[in-house]
Amino acid sequence: MRISRRRLLTVFVAFTLFACISNIPNPQDPTALAAGYGNLEISNQYIRVFVNQSDDATGRFAVDSTGGDPLNPRDDNMPLVYGRPRPWTSYTTLRIDGYDYVFGGNTETRAGRHAIYGTRISGPEIVAGKSIVSTWRFGDIEASQILTIVRSTTTGLLDTAKITYVVTNLGNTDHQVGVRMMLDTMLGSNDGAPFRARDRAITSDTVFDRSEMPRFVQAFDSLSSPSVTSQATLIGADATPPDRVVFTNWGNLADRVWDALVVTGSEFLREGEYELDSALALFWDLETLKPGESREYTTLYGMGGISIAPGVLALGVTSPAEVTSEKGKPISFPIVAYIENNGPTLALDVNVHLHLPPGLTLAQGAGNRVSLGHLEPGETRQIAWEVTSRITEQTTLRYGVAVEAENAERNEVYREVTILAPPELSLAILAPSMFGVMDDMFHPYPLKINAKIANSGGAPAYGVKATLTPDYGIVLAPSERSSRFPGQIAPGETCDVSWYLVPFGEAGAFDYRVNVDARNTDTLMTATSIGVPMLRSRLLLETPVSPVEQGKFFIVRILARNLRGFQQVKFDLCFDPSVIEVAYVSRGTIFVEDRGMSEWNEGVIQNPLGLLTDVYGRLTQPEDITGELATIAFRAKAPGQSHVLLRNMSLLGREGQVVVTSVEHGSVIVTDK
């Protein structure tokens, strides 16, 4: 059957439209939104962390739940840090010597549009299957953003994004560096739920400085039936305590890349708008970053864990799932209770009781019974206690919180907290006692220094940082960093770190030390030494190993090994003119400097006399050198053997001082064709 052209065209257009529509991400499917827009993602059954790979706002990230709380089907596939369809609303600022730079790629969006940006070095890329890493350079300062999934401090599940920036000074002078991390928080479809810190519900512009910083901040839209519960961990676990945290509207932080305009009592409303839009910013103030030094800034954001008992007086209780004991110090952690009146009438004379088991005590001045007075229908209140313990061995304790009112039934929640024995780190350095030598050169070069950090304690060591500091005589290899950031080392885990060293100057035995710091352990330090042998200094003529056929051309190289303070060379070359003759002379690689070609004279070829005279080269500045001084091309004239000898050799260094070295001559054999 023949098909008309018009009908065929209609079918083609319909098919093309269907194909195009089918490739548009479904706005109801967050997985399609993340993948369909080219975002880079790591995820598990609880959350996903995804990063913008487009040309606009490259490197910015967002966090969604996947399955979220296993007991709450309402929190599946919900945004925690907004970023649909492509992350752009949250960003991080580095203040460097008074100038503010935004991490990642330039943007045409409102969030950081007029900021200064750096140069991308690498990423975003998935590293070891578990982290998304991006690196940018801002002059002397290099910053890496590292995103991983870790356990929440309150749920104990792998449902939290660990957001880390490692900042390194690659220059030769001190720099003042600070960091601001802004998160565009969101609870599902709710963009204005109160932040809850200790006993405060935060609904307007608020600032906490370090002296009053809460350990964590939670947010939920409804206690009795939350769609999703989020949590920012500010102190504890892997978090680097900020100097201050600001809660305000998103527009305030989007338009200002560092300072925020905080107006006490101002709701989370963007200027000129009528819908709530909350955000928070963590600030780490300016500190000196020395040449070669690295510093880490980390916060945690993800799911929050609240044990909830529904009822007329709904009760929710939260605290860390695990706390770590410290040698000689009492443990201290918060217990927070949320009470919501779900009844149709005023709840009269509401009282809350905290019941602690043996081993837990209230901090001085606190009471375990708190009177809230009356609660309006729909009203939510919260209470915070600080609890201490001197237990040092692993123990799981169960405490309870109860709420009652004159006109409502008693409700109570029990929750467990596990006290862990402190981490116990050990450090072992595994490295040769001396640099090896092969063919007048250090081998291997650079030399690898290995260190093993093991945790034999009962709790994770958080924020582990290992730093190698060499003393005089050895230095870190070019582009090597002094610090490594293993992060968290779990009980029973061993972490390997390594550095590369090179000799610097003299021979002898030189010390270096490795320091290991963590947020919840004492500093470890191990010092050792490594020997640097004296390398033999010499000049040698590299001639062909095998005989050369008559009529062929061959190369003789004049090589320098370990000349110290060298600046200038002048020499003659003697050979048998009946056997070989010079074709041409060219400078060696030593006389090709970063700033261009060094001063050079190829000399005078006098083949009838068997001479090459007055070859000359001079460096701009004296240097320690190993390499090629000159390359001389010869032609094999007739069968026989010719010695190739250096004569009238002059090697000078700084201020015309003679550079002393040995000289090894060469020879070549020419055979018939």
C-alpha cells in the first residue's frame, strides 16, 4: 500500500515530538531531575548528594532524601538542601586577604552573580566511588570541595551529607583566609519551617556566635506527622565548629557573598516578597594560612532523628545516638524534647519530666521537671537539657521524657544513647633509613614516606589530620602537600597516608616528624631521621657502546652529574681525525632555562687537526645541575678506534669559583660497512 508524502511527514513529526517529550525529565520524578540534567550523584537508600556539572554554577551541590527515615514513607525523595533541577542556590565563599571569591564556576543566576571566581583545576568527579571532589584555584590558594555520605549523630544511619572544604596555601607568603558556607534549606515543599536549636524555635533573623553555638539544629514541619526532618550538625563528630551561624532569608545570603544584613525580628521573607524562604550560613573567620599549610572546614547536613510518640500532646525527643568519652573529662550532650498540642482546645498546665538512669546527671543548675504553662491548639514548644556522665567504657543507657497536662493523657518517649570508649590512635612511620643511589642519582626519587594510623579505641576518631614537617636538609617534593586529611578513622580501622621527600643541599642525617591531630584525641607525634648520601660529582662522555659502521653518523653527549653551584663551562675536545670527524655541535638541555636560552657558543670545528675548541655555555644564575652540557654529532670516516678527550676544561660557579669534579673520557670504534 502506498503512503502519501503528507501522511509520512505527519507520522515523522509525531514520532519526533514523542521522542523529544520522552527525554524531558518528569518534574514529579526527582531521580529523573537529578540524572536528566547531567548532575553528578552519590546516593544510598537514605539520601542523595548531587553536584552541578553544567557551565553555569559548576560545582554547586544539593541534598535530597531517597528513602529517608525508614519508618516514615512521607519523606521519600524530598529536598533537604534545594537544588532542583540543577543545584545553584547554595554556594560557598572564600574570603582571601579581604577579597571574596565564590567556589565553583561562574553563574548568571542571582546567587553570586557579581562575585569573583577562580580557575577550575579538576572535577567535579567521583573519587573511590564514595566522594564527589572538585578543586578550584584562587591565586596562591587552592580549595577542594569534598562531598561524602556519613552517619547522622542522631539517627545513627548513613543519611547525612558531609560537606568539606580543604584550603591550601601554595604560595610563598602568608594569607588571611576565611570561609562562608551558605545552605538553601528546604523541607520537602516547605521552605519556611522553623529552625529548632536547643529550646528555641527560630523563625526570624538570628545569629549564634561560638560561645552560644548549639550542637545541632533541626527542622520539621509537623511533629506528629512530619513530611521530613532535617538536621545541621555544628559541633561534634566530623564538624568543624563555626565562629558563627546566621539564620535569615535566602535572598539576603544569595545577594551578599560574605556579610549578611541581619535584622532582629525580621521573618524569613525575601525583600518585596510574601513567601517564606529560609537559609543558613556558617562562618569561619579569617585566620593566617602559612605557605604550604592546609586547613579543613566541615559541616554535616542531612536527616534528623527524633523519637516521636503521637497523641493529643505529641512528644518528640532527640539526642545524639552515640557520645564519646574523653580521658579526664566528663561527657556532655543535649537532650531536646518537642511538645505539640494536637487537641482542639487549650492544653492546661503542661509539665515535662526527664527521667535519667544511673550514670547520667543533669548539668548544674538544671531541673528535670519543666512547667510550660498552657499550650494553644497547634502550638509547639521545646525544652533542652544538658546532661553529663563520667562513664569511660562502652555502655548503652536508656532515658525517658514524659509530658502531661490537666486535660490531656500522659505521653512518654524512651530513647537510648550509647557511650563509647574514647578513640586510641597509634602512629607508625614505615620508610627507608637512607636515600638510595643508582647511576649517581637518588633512587627512588622522590622518596616515599609511609605512615600507618590505627584506631584501637572504642569510638571513631573525627577530623583526623596528619602533617609531615621536614627539618633542614630534606624538603617535600614539588607540588607535595604537608597535610593529609583521612577524616574519620573507625574503631579497628587502619589508615595509610604517604608523602614524598627530596634532598635539599647537603649530605648527612636529617630529621622529620609526623603529627596526627583529631577533634576528639590528643595529638600524636613521631620523629625520625633519614640519611642523605653524598652523590659523586663528575663529567663523562657518553659514546656509542657498539661499533659504528663507516659512513654513519653518531652522537656523543657530554653529561654532568651532580655539579654544585655550577654556572659556566668552557672546554676543547680532541679526537683522531683519521677515524672520525665532527658534523655539528648543539647546546645541552642544561642551557635551556625557564626564562629562555642561556648564553651559548658552539665553538670552532677543526676536523683536520682533530679538534673542537672554545665550546662555551653560561647559566643566568648558579645552580646545582645534573644533565646534558652539549651534544656533538660525528661522522665515522674510516675503520679504527678514536679516543674522545676533554681538554682545557673550565668549570666555574658563583663569583668565578672553580667547580671541582672528575672527568671520564670516551672512545668509539668504527668498522667496515
